[in-house]
Amino acid sequence: MVFRRNFLASFLSLLGVASLSFLLGAAVIFFDFPPSSFLRRAFLGGITWHEHKAASTSVEEQSPALTVGQIASAGKTSDGFTLCMYGKGSLAVLIDMRGEMVHQWHVPFSQLWTDPPHLRGPIEDAKVYFSGGHVYPNGDLLAVIEGPITLRNPSNGHGLVKLDRYSRVLWKYAEKCHHDLDVAEDGTIHALVNELVEQVPPQLAYLPTPCMIDFVDVISPDGKRKKRISLLEALVDTPYAALFGILERPGMSEAAAPHDAQWVPPSLDDARRRDVLHTNAIKVLSRALASKFPLFKEGQLLVSLRNLNALAVLDPDSGKVVWAARSLWHSQHDPSFLDNGHLLLFDNLGWPKGSRVLEYDPLTQAFPWIYPGDQGTPFYSEIRGMTQRLSNGNTLIVNSEAGTVFEVTQGQEMVWTCSCGNAKLYCARRYTSEQLLFLKGEASASKASGGR
């Protein structure tokens, strides 16, 4: 009995100390005492870690084989090669329609930078991964490099690299690149970069600092930065600055929140407000498609601002946002321009029944096509997610959390599926045979191949 009383007393004492520590930490942050900056960095890293869970396992354990589970009859699929980036260890693979690997790229992070100038090391190779990329016709690969969120490195952005078809490094870009990139017709690269800052524009003084903000880096084909554009400042002093209002309500109770607002606990709200935009996609409006979009101009950039639940178009010449919209989507990813003048995007949390893909008309604000709709197969990815309209009108959908990618027709029939097991699927893009000239004579999109 005495032992039980002593154990209970010790337990309650420890609980009291833990509770007091939590309350003191919360008070430090709330009243902005000197240690608050350090604690806020920890909270910022912690919430972003939720999206980039890292495990210290081998590349092989984190990158299982890709398995194709369904192939429809001939003529229903948009045949090609699918670029997949998944698991850990900075690996990218191309697979044919049967799931056979026809090519791969891999370079350990430690071979790129033994002492990275833009990060605080050491960085474990197995925890670094490719999260977005672009394959050139000759087999060169541009790859966005991400890694774990830590107190030393509060950004998941770990760099950008260009490899040749044999995984030899052509150049590397030591900036905190993350999520996505796009390549213009003249070879200019547009990449997303984030930085932790201590100050924000006076108009946004209500934002807590330090906070993470996003930039667009305009990079030459040989890997040299030509321009950096702050997306925060691109929205300030424009008619779209009111989008920041979603971040202007700290500490709001669930009862007091507007009926269309998604209430979150104060601790998560603080972390979300410190990752101000969480930009997760960028696409260049090409010359071929510019005439389809009377609201925009050739060379302007479509970006997805997840934490504002908004899409925006940035003019890189003026450095200002010229169009933005919110609608049915929430925490969206991967918008793109379609050849019918519409936008396609992955809507993570805007539908109570799960995630969905939306086709959106920026002129009429209508939604001509939605998947899964009434006939499609439901799916859900709280974070990440991608979608791509294919040449025959089918749509490729990436369920990142489930580690699956699937192809559906306009009539919502699922005609192709592929799984990477328990690994997160960060990126999947379909390329036609004509887009990958380096595979000519080495692999077939529709047949299993033993090529490299």
C-alpha cells in the first residue's frame, strides 16, 4: 500500500511538472517572451513534420516495387511511361504500363553536398527524397529534393539537381527548393523556395514571426538564378491581398468561427499561420495555351497557395499576382492549365466524403468535370496529391497518402492502377513515347521491358 501511494505521488508530481512546463511554454508563446521565437520554430517544424514524416530506414525498405493492379482493354488507356518519385533515398523511376521499370535515376544527397551551404547538417541520405521533377527528351532529370523538418532545418526544402540519364550530376542548386517546379518553352526553370523570416510587410503585421514564406526562383537552363520573387509581396498591395484574412483570426473559438471556416485548435492554427502560404505547385502558361486563357498572358505562373485555399496567377515581369480565386476546394494541390481553357486541380479536403479532382472554368467559375462524382471510386489524401489530364482525355490521379496512382476516363471508369505499397507517392507524371526520345528502341510503353 505504501509503495502504491509513493508511486501515485511520484506520478502526480511528474504529471504536474509536465503540465506546468506546457503551460509555461504556452504562456511564453502567448505573451511573446524572449524564448518564444525558439519555441515557435519548434512548433512550426512540428506541424510541417506531419506532412513529411521521416523514418531512418534504408532506401530499399522505403521504396518497394511498383505493382500494376488493373489494365483495361486496349484503347482505353493513354499509354506512356510514368515518372514516379516515392519512398526515401532520392530515387526516381520510369515505369511502363505494366509496371516494369524501364529507367531510374538515383544520387545520394551526401554525393551532392558533403557540407550543404544552405542547410545545417548532417543530413541522412535515407531521409532525403525527390518530390517533384521534369524529364527532358534526352533523359536528363530535374529533381526537387526534400528532407526531414528539424529544429536545425525548419524547411523541408533541401535543393534542386539536374542529372543526366546515367544519374551523373550536371549541376546542383543550393536553395531550399520544395514541392514543385516547371520548365518554360525556352528552358527557363521556375522553382518554389521557402525561407524562415523574422519580418513581414507592415500590412501583414498580424502574422506571427518567425514565419515561413515562399519565393519563386527563376533559374537559367544551366542552373543560375536570374530572379527571385516573393509571393508574399506579390499579393500585398493588390486587389487580392484580402486573401490573407483567413490567417488574421488567431485564437478564434469554434463557436465564433464563420460558418464556412474550418476551425482548428489554437496550437495548430499558430503553426499554420507561420507557414503563411505553403505554396505547393507552379505551372507556366505556354504559348500554345495562352490563347485559351483570355484572363492571363503567356509566361505567367499558376501557383497553389494551400494555406490560403487559393489559386493565383503571378506575372513574373511585374512580380505581382494578377488573378486569384477561392472556391469549393480546400488545401488543394497541383493545379494545371488545360487546352480547353479550364484548370485541373487536386482538392484534398473540400469534400466531406474524401478527396476529389476538379475541372474548373476561371471565366464562369463552373465545374464541368468532377471525380469521383456519382460513379467513380472514392479516395482520400489529406496531404500531397496530384492530377494530370492525358492526351486522350483521361485523367491521371495520384493518391499520395495511399501510395497509389490511377487513370480514369471522362466517363469515370478506372482503367489503370499502380501501387507503391506503404510508401508515400510524392510525384507521378505520365510521358508519351514521343516525349522521351532517349528510350527509343529500348522500351515499349505497352509491354514489359527489361531495359535500364
